[in-house]
Amino acid sequence: MSNHATNILHIITGLSTGGAERSLFNLLNGRTKEPYRNLVVSLSTDGTFGHRLRNIGVQVEVLNLKPRLSFLKSIRQLYRIAERFNPDIIQGWMYHGNLSASLIALLIRGKIPVIWNIRHSLYNLSYEKNSTKLVIRTNRALSYQPTAIVYNSNISREQHESFGFRSKTGDVISNGFDIEHLKPSDEKHYYTREMLGIPKSAFVIGHVARYHPMKNHTGFLKSVGKIANDNKNLHIILCGKGVVAENTLLSKCVPLKSQQQFHFLGERMDVHKIMRGMDLLCLSSRWGEGFPNVLGEAMALGIPCVTADVGESADIVGETGIVVPVNNEKAMRKAIVGILNMSAEERSSKGESARKRVEEYYSLALMVEKYRTLYERLLH
């Protein structure tokens, strides 16, 4: 690659707390010393990652688009930004960002490489909102245009290409995790417990996901609720936007006599500190997951996982965790009990194996290198 900076324009649907947003942040944070000049444009809001990106020296533009705002107006705004920035590569993130990236590239004079990032699995289009269905179908129709389509999981690539997305330009780059930042810590293990008044001797199960039907919070709560009834030393922590005790759809799933064992924390900015206090992490999603970041983060922290067999989850955890069928409360309950019945040494060994798996296959350095190789290929 040449010595002058390469301008990369990233267009993303929004910068709220989510897997795609975190992956974009990790990517840019992982290569701040590389010869790249990055500009991130959020089609919606600044969210939780806007200021974090600025703090690492990345320029961020926010369009604050509302659903009723003219799409043509948004394209004009993007076009003016792109003209000023003069990108060498345009990289879209998520369906709306991908669509915008391709349209801007078509409007700008000269051929500019376009990368799409698809972070979503596509089990059944009927699961999606009508507006999302339209955007996915539009992505399919335009999938001949991007120079490369990057998926974060093999299953996501297979599903989209079966749906009609162009296969010739498809590639898979798994999410990467900063193993230097995400380290187990005995000292920090008790941060969460002290904050919530959880006994040091308690066994803590965690669930980290925004409130959405696809995340299947109710299935998880029903699975673990029966265990909590029989084990007063068990505590359950749930983090995520909308995951609060005032959400009656969630709180009604908690057994009355076990309510003090459930902690609904909502959206947190210190989620990794919270996770360090967990002994087990569960992922209960029913669809939509491509590569769930929360699994890689928990594993890097030395936390074993029980996960539904959704997206790339089974491949991520490998033999270090337990995989159960989707939407199967009985199987998840059995898996959780299986971890509970292990000795402390067995659980510690699983956690150590989980971290080693992330170091070998899902490190941030590996993800950054794969994107760097992709950029070099597109520019030559």
C-alpha cells in the first residue's frame, strides 16, 4: 500500500449499542496507526458509539434522519459529504448503510470500490419488518454493484446467497476481540457483586442483549426461573436496552419467590465490567444473529457460554461451551444445570479454553489484518 493515507468512508445505519456498531468501533480502534483516514457517517443518531469514535480520533458525521424525511434529501447530504472527503473506498454497514454506500458510489465520478458489510442472518424474511424486507430485497437487486460483500459468519453468507445475493464477491471476516482489553480479573470479578449486593459465593448467570423478540428474553427467563426457585445462591443479571424491571413482559416471567435473585440493569456503558462478575453467559436468540459479539466477549473474559444454535454461535464456542436447539427452554435449562453441577475447576478449565479459542480464531488483530488485506486488494 502507498505511503499516503487512504480515505475510507464508512456509512452505517446508526451508532447505538449493537454488534455491527461495536465491530466498526473495534476495527477502527484496532488500526489507528495504519495509513487510513476514516470518516464515519451515521444515517440516524450519534448513539452510544459516536463519542467513542471521536475519542479515538475518528471523524463522525450524523445525519439524524427521520423515517419521514425524504430519502433523496439524505442522498444529497451524503453526496456532499463524500465529495468533500474524496473517498478511496466506501464501506457500508448493515442493509441501509449498504444501500446508501452503493448509491453514493454510483453518483460520484470515477470508479470507487464499495464494500458491503452484512451482519445479520436471514433465516426467514417473514421475521423482518415490512420496511426491512423492502431494503433487503433492494440490497439483493443491487448486490451486483459492490466490489466485495463481507459477512461476519459463514451461515449468513450461505443464507443471503441462497436468497439471491451475488456470490462471486462474497467473503467472510469474523468479528475480532481485543484480548488485551478483555482479560479475566479476579479483582474486577467482584465489581458487579458489590454494586448489586450479590454475595461473593453466589453463582451468577448473565444475559446481555437489547430487548427484542428475536433475543428471546422470555424463553431464557422461563428456563432459568425454575432453577432459581431451587437454588437461592443463584443470581441472574440481564443487561440491554429495554431490559428493565418496569418491562412487565419480562418481570412477569420471574417467579415471585425468586425476584431478589434477578437483576434487570437496562442499557449499560460498563457492560464489560458487569460481565466480569458472571460465571456463565447465556445467549437465547431465536433468529437474526450472524456472529454474536457477546459470545466472543464473554469467552475472552474466560466465561463459559450456553448458547442457542443460531447464526455462527456453535462454531464460535466450539467445545468450550454448550449449544442447545433454538427456542428450547428445557434444553437450555438442562445445559445451565450441567454447568452448575461442574466443579469450580471444571468451569475454570472451560473458561480458560474459551479464552484460548478467541485468541486463536477471533482476535482483533486477525480481523484487522483481514480487512487490511481486503483494502489492499481493492486498491490495486
